[in-house]
Amino acid sequence: MSEIEDFQILKDGLDYKFFFNGKWKNSESGKIIPIRNPYNNELVGNIQACTKEEADRIIECARSNIECWNETPIRDRAEILREAAKLMLKWSKPLGSLLMKEIGKPIKSAISEITRTADIFNATADSASQISGETMMGDVFKGFTRETISMTYRVPLGVVLCIGPFNYPFNLTGSKIAPALLAGNSVVMKPPTQGALTPLHFGIILEKVGVPPGVFNIITGRGSEIGDYLTAHPKIDMISFTGSSETGKSLAKMAGMKPLLLELGGKDAAIVLNDANLDLVVKSIISGAFSFSGQRCTAVKRVLPMPNIADKLVENVTESTLKLTVGDPAENNTIGPLISSKQCDYVQGLIDDALEKGATLKCGNKREGNIMWPTILDHVTIDMRVAWEEPFGPVLPFIRVYSAEEAIQISNQSEYGLQGMIFTENIDLAFNIAQELDVGSVQINGKSSRGPDHFPFLGTKSSGLGTQGIKYSIEAMSRPKVVVMNLTEKGKLVRECKFEGN
Ligand code: NAP
Ligand code: G3H
């Protein structure tokens, strides 16, 4: 089958289907949801608005396939992931191009989202040999003997529901699917509506490389319509979710006692001390704040500079910001459209509020369609919304501080706790500040970011629950199973133990 024919399986014209029990189907709802290019509003495709009854059938089917999949040797499951990675690499350009159209991500970043996902699949496969258990002897504990022995190994949780966000729709569903399948679970994936088309191709990829029908399934539809139903569904055994803190918190309420892995919003602050390497800071801040127009959970969302470096830093960051290219993602401009006009209105509201309250506009504050020019705000104070709210857009506030203690206090006052950054040549001080920051990870002399993908990635407070990262995700998607041997006297070797002295 040719590459193009492979891609035609999942749609009729622009109408994409959903994937259930190894087959592509139209929803019985008869309803479709249009996905438009956020840059030029062109229709990229339509997805099926699945019904709750279809959700029941998909979940039931996934459940009925767990045992066979778990009995497939893990080396075979790992090999399937490796083969899937090959197809992702082979198709990275057409998939990247589709991704670019549906979410407005610059074409180079869109293609690397696909190749990064292939890397995650390969690295997950490599982890197969690390999924191991342990044996313990009872005589460590008072009242027990060596005749009580526990054997612990890991088993899958069952049906894992994988829900991803619009900003990494392929990668942040893929980074859930790979560990879930390796650990022996079956999967129901619900992609974000805006960004659903590219992850739908996981259906083709995984079917082609030998994932049996029903082990991997995709349901499409708006989270506001089917999300709660899926989340609360009694036959879903675990939920791995990436998205906003608001949705994550509501999902946690609906989920009852299901194990959850939640990667949510952030307000990562860069603390810049007086002795920081200015060029390094500027480069890190520009790429950290403005890649994909600031639509990253780990974007640099606040800068807290100390007095001796603040003026020069604001000046240099502004100068570099003015050089960023703005426009069509197909031409690989750094700044492209935000995901929706609603999101642009929200970001504009943050800028307007800051300017009304006395912030200094250094550049930006301009909008055309869904494109917002990168905006630098200086002299931001803590009574302004932009000091605390996550813009998910290209706006960067500078909150000037007078001591490391003040920087720590403002960093920690946030409802979020994803990552923190410290820029300084004084590594001892950096380490001490890092210890004080209430976040999942601290970057010293680097921008906040999730990768490399085998590192633990987590957030405190409203930024998440549980830990992502290849080994950590596999652990979160499996559980220990303990078998205890209680040996009896029968068969015990009778011998007299006697210590021999010299
Ligand atoms: P979102 O609006 O919360 O949506 C995320 C996913 O949840 C989508 O698939 C959405 O489906 C689904 N959803 C919506 N309502 C639901 C419900 N009631 N039950 C279950 N699922 C539901 O987030 P987003 O706008 O796509 O992504 C941006 C946010 O994600 C930002 O806050 C960002 O910081 C965060 N994020 C965090 C990380 C991280 O690793 N910490 C990574 C990326 C993004 P629909 O699309 O159909 O509504
Ligand atoms: O948007 C949230 C992602 O987890 C960020 O990943 O730091 O590699 O861009 P990234």
C-alpha cells in the first residue's frame, strides 16, 4: 500500500473517522466537528462527535483485550513500539504538515514533534528490561521467619484513558500510549478536538505494526460533551491527562478512586541574579518565552531580575524580541497564530490590565487575526493579573526584585509549581535557591522544559499530580502484584546449624 493510500483509510474526503476494534467508523450521532487552521481559518478536516453509547462499546472492547495483550511477551510489545517509531519517522513530514495546519505550529517544530514521539517510543521499548520486581524475606520483620517470602512483580492497570492537549497533540498522547501499551494495558485515546487529526494516525500506525484490534482505540468528540462521561466511566482503570489546571481539577473530581497522572498548567519564573551570563539569559528567555508563540506549559512566563542586571536584560530581551519573525507557520515563523480568537482575547485582557495598572510596554501589543505580536511588559507588579495567570500566548512580564528572598517569595506565591529557573554564576547560591522553590523541577542556567523525556517531569500545586517521564510513566501505568509464599515444615531440610570457631 502506498503512503497516500495508508492515509486515506481513516477518512472520507475531509471527514475523519474514529478508531474502534481495529476499524475506522463514522459516529452514529451523525455529527461532525470542523477543525479549522488557526492561521487562515481554512477547513483542515472534520472529526466525529462520538456518543456515550459508542464510548461504552469502545471501553468494553478495550477491556476485553487486556489479558491477551498482557500475555504477549513484553519483548514483542517493545518490538511493536520500535516498529511504530519507524513509521512515525517515515511519515514525519506529512504528519508534521498536517499538525502545522491544525494547530498552527511552525513547520519545523511540528515535524520535530513527530520525531520526538518516535524517540519516546524507542526509549520506552528500551525500558522493557527495567520493569522488574523484587523478592523479600520475612525475617527482617519481628515475628516473621525466612519461611515467609514475598515475590513482587508489576502488572498492568487495565484500560488506560489517554487525554492530550492541543499544543502537543501527537507527542503528549504518544508519550502516554507508549508506556501504557508496554506495561500491558489496553488504551482508549481521546485527542484534543483542535489537534485531533494528527493523533488519529496512531490508529493506522499501531494497527500496521501489529497491535491487535481492540487493544488501542480512539474516541473523538468535545471534552465538554464526552469528557466527564469517559472520566467517570467505571471500566476505565487509569487516566493519564495533560491539559489545563481547570480541566485537570474537574477531571480529578469526576474520576473517583482511579489512579491519575495529571500534567497541568504552569507559570514558570526565571530568577536572574546580578552575576548571570547576560547572553545566555537572553537566549534562554527568548526561546523559552516565545517558542510556539508561548503555547507551552513550560514556557518562561515571568522574569524576576535583580537590580544590577534588570535594565540591560530588559533592553536586550526587547531587542531580540523585535527580531522574531511573525506570520505563517508554513514559513516557519517563530510567532504564529494562537489556537483561537478566544485565547487572543484572553491574552489581550492580561496586557490591557497590566498597562492600565502602570506596566511599561516595551514592544508588541499588536494583533492581526489570531496572531499576537510578542509583547514585553516591564515594571509589572504583583497586583497585575499577568503576574499570576498563565497567558498561553506571547506575553512576557518582568517583575523586578531586590533580593533572592523576594524572588523566591514571588515564585512560590503562584498557584502553579511546574518548573523554576535560576540564572547565576554562583552555583552554591543557585542550589540553595533551588531547594526553596516549590516546583517540580528547577533549571540552573537553562530555560524550563520537559525533556529529555526520560527525566522525571512533574508539577506541584495546581501544576499536576504524579510524575511523567518514561520510567515514571510506566510505573504509574502498572502496579505491584505481590505473591507471598508461606513455606511449611514439609520439605524443610533438617540440619543442625553450628558456628565453627577457629
Ligand atoms: P484543556 O482545555 O484542559 O484540554 C485538554 C484536553 O482535555 C483536551 O483533550 C480536551 O478536549 C480535554 N477535555 C476538556 N474537557 C474535558 C473534560 N471535562 N473531561 C475530560 N477531558 C476534557 O487544555 P488545552 O487548552 O488543550 O491545553 C493547554 C493547557 O494545557 C495549558 O494550561 C497548559 O499549561 C497545559 N499543558 C500542560 C502540560 C504539562 O505537561 N504540564 C503540557 C501541555 C499543556 P477538547 O479539546 O475536546 O476540549
Ligand atoms: O506544553 C507542555 C509540554 O510538556 C512542554 O514540553 O518543554 O518540551 O516544550 P517542552
